[in-house]
Amino acid sequence: MSSPVLVPMVGQLTPILWVGLASFFSGLVFLHFLPLLLHLKVAPKGSFGWPLIGETLRFLRPHASDTLGRFLEDHCSRYGNVFKSHLFCSPTIVSCDQELNHFILQNEDKLFQCSYPKPVHGVLGKNSLLVVVGDAHKRLRTLALALVGATKSKAGYLNDIERTAIHIMSSWRGRGEVLFCEEARKFTFSVIVKQVLGLSTDEPQTARILHDFLTFMKGLISFPLYIPGLPYARAVQARERISSTVKAIIEERTWNGRDSSKNGDFLDVLLSVDSLSEQEKVSFVLDSLLGGYETTSLLMAMAVHFLGHCPSALKQLQLEHQNIRANRQKDQYLTWEDYKKMEFTQNVINEALRCGNIVKFVHRKALKDVRFKDYLIPSGWKVLPVFTAVHLDPSIHTDALTFNPWRWEGQNQTTSKKFTPFGGGPRFCPGAELAKVETAFFLHHLVLNFRWRPGVDSPMAYPYVEFQRGLPLKVEPIPEE
């Protein structure tokens, strides 16, 4: 039975409780926006949007990857190419400016530092090359560059690429239509799992890794809420299973005492590096699989998509590869020297990267107050250099919205402020050349052996780029001469 004294007291406390809760949440919002309020007069112009979530949902709204999207178009027209916002739960400076983007990338670990959202750390792992900073990043990147340098022109690697491309395309005959994104992923996964782990596609371990890797990829681009059964949680669990599989392979190699003379893959080299922990080695393998699988297959899809809508570029590409074929013996493998002759192919690849924008932006934060031109980037604020904005800027690229591979003739295509598809500075993607080699060799066999007509599909930024329908192609074998 309730006390007659306590009942009125509860009724009296209810309004007080509501006032207390309102004050508590108001205080949270105030503290959250305090850094913004302190820098309102010195930071670039802009808007903050809703409390806590800011303008994140508008910024991430899907749009065609060969456009800026409504959010950036609207904000750049209102505030200029550099503006402030509130994104990913942080006050943010968004840069669509070529000079500022270059300045940010070149001052890694000096004025700015890699700063991906915590959920990305959760699914990639704390030792991923994408998220580590400082000395840990330097060690891992140095190893990655050494591996790429030793691999890219190696005959065994080039032969594996070509054999895999021929195998994939041989299954197209008689099918009439293929989903190119699916075929490209089969190709890139087969190549990278062989190169990194020495596994062929018909081994049980490969099938397990691929199954878990597909789950991992779906979760990587999902809403980052860890609830069992949802894509993000399944991705974290899939990463743990992949890690266990990789650890088992490492233990087997170590137990059997295998050395690089027997396999010659990335894992053999990793096993010989004493400066890396086991967790770092596992993360390095996962990073290699991620880069070699998803981004390379997307690059291939971009090239095929844009070539399908540009007959003149496709014709010149075919002529280049017909000349390469004419100058080597039948059934002879492509060589590194052949790759260096694929000059127009490089133009096609670069233009596909510029128009398709596989990486729209990267995450950084200011380590201290940074003055650039007439405005201040406050210490601790997130900084987003947007590569898409520079790639599609008509003041930098003539007729910027048109796929035009000829624009790259005679230009330096490796280091340029106006072209950053693989990032820049100390965090420039170490696997960029491997992605280009694989794409070039695949295109060689594609344009010499098939005609294709693309279906209704286009690359969309979510913000990660994908083709909603998988890029369906009507394919027809070219009769042998």
C-alpha cells in the first residue's frame, strides 16, 4: 500500500525532473557546439544543420558519381569552394578547392591527420593501413610499396592476371548478357587471393574467404549500428572469421617452414618481417584483399561503362591493342614492356577515374589551428578534401563532364594537384599501379575478343560508388580473323 505522503511528493518531483532532463540535454547540445561557437567569426562561411547529426544525411545522399551531388553544388554556390559544416558528428571544413586539397594531403602528420569515423575502425580493425597514423602507418606503407615494386612487373604476377582474364571471359561465350560488376569482382578476387595468400579459386579456404569477404563489404558501407543480425555487426563478425582463416594459413606456413622461394606471394614476405606483430600482418592481408578486390573491380567497371558510351575512344583502344597483339607471337603472354606501350589505355583509365570518382573524399582532422589564405581551420575540426569537386571543375578540366581520354595526352599523369583518384602525399595509395596493370590487361582481352552494349545503369555514390544493377552488358564474341 502506497504511503499518502510519498504520492504527492512524486507528483511534485515530476516537473522538476522534466526541467532537469531538459537542462541536461541542452547542456549536451551546448557543449557539442561550443567549439563551433568559439570559431564562428574566423572559420569559413557555412551552416551546421541539425544538432548532433548536423548535415551528414544530406551530404551522404546518393547521387551520380560523375556529378557533385546537390549538397555540394548548393553549398559551393552559397558559401564558396571552402565552407564549414557539421558532418559525422564533428564540426567540419569541407574543401572543394584544388590548392587547399593539395595542401592538406601534403601536410599529413604535420598539420593534419587521418581521422576516419570510429565505426570504420570497428570494421577494418585498429591496425588497418587506412586508419593507422604516425610511425605505424609509415612502417606498413613502406612494406606495401616494397611489395608492389617487387610485384608489378614480375612475370608470374602478369601471367596470373592474363590467365584469369581469359578464364573469366571464356565463360561469357553463349551467355548473351553478363553482369559486369560481378565478373570483374570474380577476376580481381582470383588475382589478389593468389598474389597475397597463394591460393587458387578452387581451394576450400578461398571459398570461405570470399563468402566472408562479401559479408564484410556489405557491412562496410552499411549504417554503423552494432546489433546482431544487421549488416554492420555481420561485417565485424566476418572480419573476425577472415582473420582466423588468415592466421591459420600463417601458422601453417610457419610450421611447414616454407620460404619465399616456394611461393613468392605477399604472405611469404610478411612472414619474414619481424617488425610487424601478428595482428598487423593479418590487417595487412585484409587491406590488400580489400584494395585489390573492390576498388580495382570498380575501376574496370568504370572503364567499360564509359567506353560503352564513347565509340571513338573504344575504336582507338582496339587499334592500340591490335598493334600490341600483332607484335608478339600467338599464345605469348603479355609482358611489362607491352604494358608500357599501352599509352591510350592509360588515358582511358585516368579518364574513367576522373569521371567516375571511386574515392569521393577522405577524412582528415586539423592537429592545430591552420591558416590558409583568408580563413582559419580550427584545431580538432574534421577536414574533408573532396576530390570529385576538383575532377569535375570546368575551370580546371575543359568540358569536365565529358568522357574524353585524349585530354591526358602529353600530360604528367602520376602527380598532379588536379588529379587525385588515389589520394596524395604520404597516404597515396600504394597499390595504384597494380590496379592499373590489372585493368589494362583485362581491357586488352576484352576489346580484342568481345563487342558489348551497356544496359541502363550508371555509377552512383552512396558515398561509396556502386552500379545499382551490376552493370549489365550485352556481349557478343568477335569472330577470329
